[in-house]
Amino acid sequence: MNSYGNEKKKKLPIGAEYFDDIVRDNYYYVDKTGLILEILSGGSKVHLFTRPRRFGKTLNMSMLRSFFEIGAEKKLFSDTNVGRNKEICDQFLGKYPVVFISLKGIEGMDFEEAKNDLKALINLTAMEFSFLKNSERLEEEEKVAYQNLINTESTMSDSFLKQSLRFLSMLLEKHYGRKVILLIDEYDVPLDKAFQNGYYDEMVLLLRGILGNVLKTNPSLWFAVLTGCLRISKESIFTGLNNLDVHSIVDTKYAQYFGFTEEEVCNLLRYYNREEKLPFLKEWYDGYHFGDVDVYCPWDVMKYVDALMENPQAVPQNYWSNTSGNALLKRMLGRASQKTKAELEMLIAGEAVTKKIHYDLTYNELDRTVDHIWSVLFHTGYLTQDMRGNLVIPNREIKSLFIDQISQWFDDMVKEDHTGRRKLYDAVLNKDFSCIEELLNGYLKKTISIRDTGVRNSMKENFYHGILLGIFGCQDEWIVKSNPEAGDGYADIFIIVPEQDTGIVIEVKYAHNGNLNQAADAALKQIEKNHYEDEMYDIETVLPYGIAFYKKRCKVKTI
């Protein structure tokens, strides 16, 4: 039974990403309202916060909206840091028109589709202010123009689209007599999608027009906040915007407002009576450094604590992985030189690599040099900096993601090598040890190995186990099983070749001391001792293989 109900604890906000829902529905909330006080004291016209995904950007943006917008529920902030500042609340809480727009859903496969998505988004945003249709403070021609913003039957021109947010803010200022706050969440998602789908230049021009008009030449704007993963260079979409204040992951100011500090994680665990799980959370989800603050990924922390409430013995999982972000790793692996592969091996081994980080990028520069991809991996949370400013993998979750992506890349590479795979399959069936070793060693030289430092032997064996599964799984006519129950235990790999009535039993060992012969012998002894072959009693020929790996070398033995 879920222990929330038993102990009457607040629910964890899994799937709830908006501030008002979290507070109103009594979810657990880590108070980040100090961000409001910092922004008000800063005086900047346009703020850009760049943080990795899943670090609370959208929640903070919705918090800003809930605080400033006219008609705000003041009681939402009664038990918060900003709520205890009566002077600030009296002056700013619920006093301003706010336009909140998220661009994370702009994912068109071509430019026209993406542009239509943007038009629809502007349309829906404008419809939130339908009272403007009857505002006595607007001229008739302004009401007609507003109707064009919300009229789904009309086709919005490109020029009107570029002026749309500026025009909407002008109407709101005229109606309320107060300047407007603009919040744009995930501003760089349309550029990412455009880069991936081949219409980057067109999207740059469109966003440059929209953002330039609303942020640069807009007397109706009080201040704006934008969030994203990357700081796109001013020359790309922020041309001429001199009032842009960028707060990246290396900046000290505002550092504590994105992600969870260790104190906040300890308070969370204490509230749910799970303090003993801090070492697991630290190993898996800590390790990020924003400015001078060490932070945990909040999404991962919440997901794991939620799992612990259902099952106190739950083990940490990789909650952070996503397809779009992993494309960066695939891009790097696809063009990695031997030097880059060696550097990735160092990272997985827990070591650091020294790289120059570029803070202003454009997506169309990513393929010019692999150094740009290192920078993007840093800004998007796949890497962080140690105390010396070198790049490291932040935690075990991201390390597992790297290993998974390397394994997938290896599988794709093997699938393309039809000739090599055919030779390897024949060699296995014919017990041609030297040929098997030659071909496997050739594959290993092309991939990225799991080095000794800081990685448990079980993880190394799993890595090579996965490599073999990827190789043999490509043969459609073969039946491949991983870790099947057999004899007195569980074998690593079972393969059945129906057309030849042949079975193959493979046990994988990692030669931690470099003695491949010894490790291969131990693998064969394990097959014999546990009687793995007995499981294939109805197969005419059974071939047992002990395969030992050490870095990028292997040894193959059979009985």
C-alpha cells in the first residue's frame, strides 16, 4: 500500500509541473520563491536562464506567472520565502499582466509545419485574454487586429506572426495601464528541432523577428524571462539585444534556484522518513555544479523518493534519459576519433578531460568540430565541471546512460558489417578460435571500452555481455537468450541454431588482472560446474565457449 495515505504525507509532484497545481493540491514543494526577490532586486530587462532539462525551469516560470499575474491567488504564497516579505507582496503580487508561452511543443518535421505550430501557439496564448475583444480602452481597429490573433479561421501572415507577441503586450498594457511581463519557456527547442530536420536557417530568421520585436523594440515590456538548455549566440537570434542578462550553469547568481541543494534533499528525505537513502541519491543523482552550488537533479530525486514510498527497497533507476538529448551522444560517437574515444573511456572510468567550453553557440556550428559537441554535452547536463574546471560525468545515472548509448552505437555499427558478422558466425560454428578472436578484437578496437578505474567488474562484464548480444542478435535465424536459467544457475548467453541443430553456451568473464587465459578457463569451468549444457539436452551439438575480455582484447576457449 502507498505509504502516503498511511502517514498523511504530502504527495510528490510526479507529473505536476506548474506551481499553482503543486501548492493548491498539497504536493511537496521545495521553495524556490527567492528567485522572485532576486529578479526584482536585479533590475535587468531580459533574463535568460540556461539549465539542463529536468532542473525545474518550467516550474520556476509558472511560479513567476502565479506571483505576478493579475488575479493571482495570494494564499499560494502565504507559506513561502517571498510570501513572508509583506512589502514585496503588497507592491507586486497579482499586479501585472503576464504572457507565458512555452515553445517546447514546436517540433515540426519541416519549416511550414513548425511555423504553423507557432501560429497555433500564439493563437492559444492570445485567447487567454479574450476580454480584450470588448475592452473599452482599445480602439476598434485594435480589437480587429486582436481578433486576427485569435481567429483560427484566418491565415496569419509571417510579418504579423513576427509582431504578434509585441502587439499582444501592447494591447495588454493599454487595457491594464501596466507594462507586461513576458515569460518564454524552452525558447531553444524550435532551433534544436529545426537543426535536426534541416530548416535551421529559416527558423533562426523567424525567431529573430519574433524575439527581436517583443524584447528589443517594445515599450510595453516591463521585463522578460527566457529559459532553455543552450545559450544561442546573440548573432543568431538576439541580434542587437543589448539588455539581455544571461545566467548559465557557470554563473553564481541564481545558482541555487535550479536543482536541489543537498540541504533540500536531506529535508525531503527527512520528511518522508527515508534519510538512510541519501548515499544512493548522492551516488546516482548528485554531482552537478551550478556556479558555486552543488546540486542534485530534482526530477530524479522526486522519482526515486516516490519509488521508495511504494517500495522501501527500490533501487535507483535512470529517469533522466530522453531520445532528443541522446542524439547528441550519438552524433559524437558517430564521428569520434581515436582521441575522442580514449577521452570517453577516461570519463566512464571516473577521470576528467580538459576541454575549452564555448558559451555562445549556434546549432549549425555543432558539426564543425567535436569540441562544440563537448560544450553542448556540458550545457545540457551530460557532463559537469570538477573543482579544476575539467569535464567529468556527474553521477552514476549519466554514466549508465553513456554506457547504454555506446552499446547502442556499437550494435548499429555491427549491423552494417554484414561480411564481418557472417565470418564470425561461421567461425563460432566451426570452433575456429583464432578467427573468432581476430574478428572480436577488430570490433573492440572500434568501440569504447570500460576501463579499470572506478568501475566494478560486474559492470565491465555486463558491458562485454551486451556487446556479444548485439553481435549475435543480428542473426535473424538464431535464437539468442540472455541470462537464461540453466542447470544449477544462470548462463550468460544461450544461442540455438535451428537449421544446424546446434546450441551455443557462452560464459563471459572480465580479466581484471589482465590474465585472459585464466579468466577464459574460469568461464569454461563455470559452464561445466553448473551443467549449463544440460538445458540443451534435445540438441544434437552443443558448443561451450568461455570468452574473457580485458580492455580491447579477448580470449576464446572451448572444451
